[in-house]
Amino acid sequence: MRSTTVLLLLLGIFISGLAQTPSSERQQFLRVEAPVIALAHVRVIDGTGAAPRDDHTVVIADGKILSIAPSTTASLPPGAQVLDLKGYTVLPGLVGMHNHMFFPQGGSPPMYSNMGSSFPRLYLALGVTTIRTTGSVAPFTDLEIKKLIDGGRMIGPKMHITAPYLEGRGSFTPVMHELTGADDARRMVNFWADQGATSFKAYMNITRDELRAVVEEAHKRGLKVTGHLCSIGYREAAEIGIDNLEHGLFADSEFVPGKQPDQCPGSGAVPASLRQLDLNSAAAQETIRTLVGKKVAITSTLPVFEAAGAPLSQSGIGAASALMNSRVFSVMSTDARVRYLTARARVSSTSDYTALLRKAMDFERAFVQAGGLLIAGLDPTGNGGVVAGFGDLRQVELLVEAGFTPLEAIKIASLNGAKFLGEDARIGSIAPGKQADLMVVRGNPAANILDIEKVEIVFKDGVGYDSEKLIQSVQGLVGIR
């Protein structure tokens, strides 16, 4: 009896210790936490596209933005903890709209594993305070991680969970279930909506009947559907009622000569057709008009395509350093780093891939000019060169390379995503009454977009985390966990 009592006592102490671990662990990553915080003498880029406001003071109280005013006239509540941020810029936390929790593991067929330890910290560390997972290979894990973060037991961004991929027959990876028809598609939507998924992603081999069933069931429940398509062209998908299309121009198969209904053309056919596409042609302009008219959002995921095929010799803004980034390499496992470097070594210095990347950028700009809603994410898949958080910042830089101003690019990566999620009254821009989801960077991204990489503090609901400490905590883990 005595030994049993001692065992139970020790077990109780152990469980008590576990319960205290999240709080103590969180403490080591805090930069600032107080009932009232004043970010003094800071430049404000509010995420709406408006001009920066120099030497302002942002007051945070109870997790929300209380006020924004010129520092010369700002009124500070008694007891406010003041941070002197002269030379710094505060931006809204990014809203990542193609931000998986998994990472490629290589192999044939390719496999993927969740990065449930490293990715949440990296997203938050680099200023991404909200993500949509946009396709899951371990959906129960994603849902549980969201619960842990929401409950304060894990550090990470706010999460909107997308259900498992809705893929038709012919999946290239065994981590995806292949639909057997429209009824199966309806069952998948309703099952995962019941589990807590808030969006759905159609994939490359889905049929029109299956997509129609997905859209109908999701819309009945007030939920949205996006797609990385191939078997279905963009105009077809828009007519069916899809809400969002992933990867900009890169996934549109409708320009492949002789494309058959419900079939993804053979390997290389889609990029070949896009290389020949004239964006000023009647067909391309009709696609843009249809998407805008049907209010279909487009997600830009430029980093994954840059990493996959853009030669280092054809660099744009910071391209060489982005593709061979020592900070990114430091968080990768040795195996992940070797796999990526091996893939990069296969990219030809004479490749014309950059021309296709440029055309995709031009398409996104034309879509926005026509009134379309462009949102953004990194997509940490491809050849393994795109990593949580780092890729999100690279996405903003590539939007500037595409011809958007820095202020426009920041809006696309923050407020536009919040609008699509229906969260723009709470997040996505800096305004009194909104959640204090903010990133503080050294320098001025409005003048030099590369300054956006100099993240030092990230606020989520008014709590300031130390960016570098979070990054250091996951050294060597990407590709493992």
C-alpha cells in the first residue's frame, strides 16, 4: 500500500510538472508582456496600403490596439511599459493563406510529414500571426495543434484548418485519399466539417462532379473551397462556384491544346501551354474577367516556384540569398538540407523558367488591376527549399519583384488574407480596436522591402515574442519534427 501511495504521489508531481512546463517554456520566449504597452517613436505601416506614418506611438491594452497617434501628442496610460522603437517599423502580422504544417521528406513516390514542433514557432517568429493550412496530410494533428495553441499550451499562430486533400483518382502521393465519386466527396466534406475543419481544398485529379459536390456541401455550412487544380480549368471551376484558386497562373490547365474534360494533361503540358500564352489574348483576359466576376480569389505562392526552377544567375530582389539562405539552412535537418541542395544543383543556369515565373507575376498583377482579390502564402513543399515563416517574408519580396509597391505587397499578405477569412474586422491591419497582432522590424520595408526580414518582436494578441529566440529553439528540426 505504501509503495502504491508513493507511486501515485510521484505520478502527481510528474503530471503537475508537465502542466507547468508550457508556461515556463513560453516565458523564455517573451520579449514583452504587460497590461499596457506603448510602441513609441515607431514607423507605422498599417496594412491598408496607406503611406507610412513616421514617429508614431501605438498603445496596446488587453491584447488590442488602443490608440495610434503622433509621438509628440500621444497620451500614454499610467503604468504603460514603453518600448523606444526609433528606427523600427511596425506592420500587421501576416495572414498566411497557403501555409502547410507539413514538409517534403523525399522518396518515390514522395512522402510528407508534419512539422508540429518547428513550424508553429517559425511562423510566429517571422511575423505570421494567422495561417490557413490549405491542405492537410495529418488533419487530426493539425486540429489538436490548433487547440493547444488556442489554449496557451503551445506557441504558434492562429490557425484556420483545411481538411485533407480532396483528390481524384491518380494521386502522385499515398498521403492523399482518392475520392470514389461525388457521394464520397460529400461524405468527406461533412465528416471533416464536423471535426472542426473550416475550409476545403480540391486537388489535381478531382472531377467536375466531385468538385460540384464539394462546393455544394461546403457552402451549405458556410465554408469555403479552394483548389490546386489540373483536371479542371479555372473558368470551369469558377462556374462551379469555387471560392479560391491556388498558385496563381501556374495551375491553370485550360490553355492546353486538346485538353480532355476531367483529365489532368500529361507531365509538362500545363507549363508548356503557359509559356505560349499571351496574357493580352482574348482567352487569358476572359479568364481574368470570369474570376473577378465570380469573386474567386487567387493565392500567390511565388516562393515555391522560385525555389523549384529559378536559376541563381537570373536573380531578382535578393534571389540568390533567398535560394541559399544560411538562416533557413540552420533550421533544417542535415537530410533536408542535402535534399534541397541536391535539387538546386539540378537547376540549369540556362533555364528559361524565370520567363514563366515573370509571366505568372504579370498575371497576378493584371488580376489585381481588374479588381480581383489576391492573397498570399509560401507553400512549404516543392523541392524542400521553402520553410515556414522565412518563405512568407520571401513571398512579400517577390510580390514587389512582380511590380507591386511594398505597401501593396504588405496589404496582399495581411489585410487581403484577413478579408478572405472574414476576419478583417479583427486582424490584418493596424487600427484601434483590432487585435494586437503585429511584427516589429528594424528599418523601413516601405523603402527597402528586404528590411521585412529583420523581424525582432512579434506580437500576438498583445504579447510580444522574441523572434530570434524562437528561431534558435528549432535549429536543425525542420525535416524531423
